Amino acid sequence: MAAPAIEKVQNVKRDPVERFYRPELDCLRFFAFFGVYVCHTLTGDPAYYAARHVPFAAFVAAAAFAGRFGVDLFFLLSAYLITELLLREQEQFGKVDLRSFYARRILRIWPLYFLGILIGVLLPLVDSSERFPLTYAVAFVLMFGNWMLFFRGAVPSAMLALWSVSFEEQFYLLWPAFIAKARGRGLLWACGIMLAIATVSRVIFLPHALAMHSDVPIFASTLTRLDPLALGIATAVVLRGKRLTLRWGTRLTLAAAGYGLWIAAAYYTRLTLAFMLLGFPAAALGAWLIFIAAFGSVGAPRWLRYLGKISYGLYVFHGLALYLAVYLLGGVHTLKAFIAYWWLGLGLTMAMAAVSYKYFESPFLRLKERFARVKSRPV
């Protein structure tokens, strides 16, 4: 595998109104969502595939289950972009405007997030199979939805995926204030500390997960999922002022290696000390390899960039879309019905996300532009 060419850009004076936008990262956003969608629609049980005489049943099951690590890629992307934009703001203006940052995050995240919570609360009123208890609703409103999953476990709700938004909001609350005070080496030291906290926390919380007979407490806890955030932050710091150029063969190799790590992590997922020490870091490293494989590439298709642009809506609405697909099809009992369910769910997800972005999110995004110190992707 050819070594990447890293070119340092020296003495570049940036235009204060220059936009920072990397189209290839939008493509990664869609890939992250699609991984989650695959995980939520295809079983990760090898016995299911073996019973249907699917070749390499264990591998197919692991490849499907590996999509759950799409959230690691989401976390890594968020950490990279937030850190990069705040460092650029610090460079251009001499400081970080925390009020403007929080205004931007509120306008971008909160409207769709709270709409999702409202949907989660209303669905049980028309369908008793859906559950979103008041304690969960309050926790999600307070941005502690992931901790409710840690203490109480998952409930059958079409909007439960919002736990990861709670996780990211906790990161957004604390990290900008740290960047405002710290510099390069300090940020890298912070990344090392975050990796250590994540590892120790997984070991400490392992007995709790065993008692609940579920890895949800480990998968959803803030303290145990810091690995991809740390890698995203470190990448932003290390690649500051540099251009990374890779051959397409190298990019494909890195992407394959990254997804291979996801598959391995999915295959060996167990509530064991070994997986706490190696499995989650491997999943985060896989997300980083996929990120690097795409970073700096050109020629991303417009349709893929668009799907990345609406990926927040894709993620929020996919559970609801799958719920509606089952309702519209009257159940999923045959292979033909499953195929219809899978494609109908994906189509409904894209339709709802597109409508949401154009008519619901865009007004908030245009308002968000007023608080942008460093311009990013145009609305």
C-alpha cells in the first residue's frame, strides 16, 4: 500500500469569508447512515442465514451487524468538523465565540431532534407496541437519552436512535470551551486522556452490562464511546494546514481495511473483557480508516453529496419509515415482503428527510448562517 503524500501548506493567509466545505465528507455521512440502516433491517444472527442456506452465514451476519458502527463514523466526523471549524475560527479571529457556536448548534440540531422526540411520544398513543415512557422522554429532552439507555435499557420505539444525538450534544456542550483555552499539544493530550477514559469505563461498566444481558449500556454511554471522538479531534489537529493525497488504489484498500475491522468487531462482539479492550477501539479505528480513505478525494457524485446533506434527517426518520413500511405492507412474513419492506423503508426515509430538509430544517439553517464565524456548507 502506497504511503500517503502529506503536503504542508505554509504561510497561507485565509480569506475570512472563505467557506470550509469538503463534499467527500457528505458522502461519508450517507455511508454512516446506510450502515446503521443495514444493521436495523438485516439480522446479525448467523443461524437465520444458515437456516436459509446462505453461504458464509457467519460472515454475512457480521457484515450486516457491522453497520451499527456507522455511529462511530458519525461521531468521528462530528469531532473532526467541530474541531476544524473552531480552530479556523480561532486562527482567523483570535478567539472562539462560544455564544455563536451554541446558537449554531441549537439551530442545526434541536428542531429536528425535538420533532423526533415528539413523534416518539405520540406513536404509543396510536400503537401499543411502541413505547416511549415519560422518563425516557424527559431524559431525551434533557439530552441524556443515552444515559437512560445505560440505566434502563432499550425500549421498542421508532425514535430510539436519537440516543446518539444526546451523546453528541454532550460533546458539543463541553468541547468548544476546552478548545477556547487549549492549543495543539493540549488537544492531543486530551485525545489520549479520552481514549484512556473510554477503555477504563468499559471495564468498569462491564458488570452492569452483564447484569442487563445487553451491550446497550456500553454502546450508548458517553464515557465508553469517546474513542471515535478522540480520533476525529486528533485528525483535525494533525492535518491542520496539510493536504492529504492518496491514490485510488490506496483509498480502496483503506476503506476495505476499515470495513474489515468493523466486520471483525461485529463478529467478535461479546460482553467480555477482551472485547472491551480491543473491540470498540477496533471499530473506532475502522471508522478512521474509512474517513482517511475518503478525505481529500474529488469528484463526489452530486446525488451522493445531496444524500449526505440530508443525512441527519435520514438518521432521525429511518426508524419511523421502517415502522410505516411494516404497517403499509401488513407485516413482513416472506422474502418477497422483506425485499419490499427494505426498499420501501429506504424510499420513505429519503422522502421524509428530503421534505424535512427543504421545508422544516432549511429555515433554521438560514438563520444559523447569521451566527457562522467560519462559513461551511451552503444551505
